[in-house]
Amino acid sequence: MSHGGDMAINRIFETSALRQGIVVELNSENYSDVYSIYGFHFELVAEKLKSDDLSVTYQFYIQRLGTNDPILTYEQSQLETFSLRNDRFCYYSISVQYWYQGYQVIKSTGKKKQRFGKIKTLQTPIFTVDLPKNQSTYEKTSPNELFVLYSLTFPAN
């Protein structure tokens, strides 16, 4: 907790970011998970926006949680360390991988910088991914699951 969670020793985002991965089944509507680091709690969100005959659209984002947020368990909200800093800059990346017609498809936000405040900018911009559906009923090449990787690091302020 020294230096407010600064990760100054870890300067290369691609190799030193802390990662949380999830597998999202395409028949599920929403998925969220809580990720805690250095007294900050984040919700990692994957939501299905729409589904039609041609495609399925998902959105992904990260949002900062407050101390009394109802999604936090008792242990997370009362027993773990919680940072009192009003805001925090963070580098993040959201990557989505899936298989389509025998090829691996990777879509990513790339490395982004975001200020997470307690009142303003509680979440990252929404990252949207359109997944194609196969038109042939004989071929089973449409993606049936997504591999989502959320990466975070706190630069020195």
C-alpha cells in the first residue's frame, strides 16, 4: 500500500499489468466480476446488447466501486483495505478473443489511460464487439464462447 498503490517498478504494461480473465458463454446475457487491487475495487463487466440473425453484440467495460457498493461482499467491503484517494489514474486494456471459421480473432482496446474518480468517470468507455453468426445451418463455425482479458496497472502519479 506504500505510495498509494503506485506500481512504479513495473514500467512495461504488456509484461507487468495485473490480469483477470473470464470465459463468457454466448448464451449468457451478462457477466460481472469484482477485481480488487491496492485498496481499489473494480467491477469487470460483459453484457449482451443485442442478438439477431446476423450477429451478436457484446459490450465490455471496467467501473470503480465505492466502499458501500452492494456488489461487494462483507469481506471485501469491511475486512479488506480500502483506498481513500478520491481519484486514481490507471492504465487498462480489454481484449476479447474467439474462434471463427477456424481462425482466432482478437479485438482489443489497446493500452488506455483512465482516471477513476469516486463521483465522476466511474467507468471506462464502453468497448463493443460484434460477433458474426454463421448463415449456414450445416456449419458450426460461429463462436460459442468469448475469452475476455482485463488488464490493469497503476502508474506513478
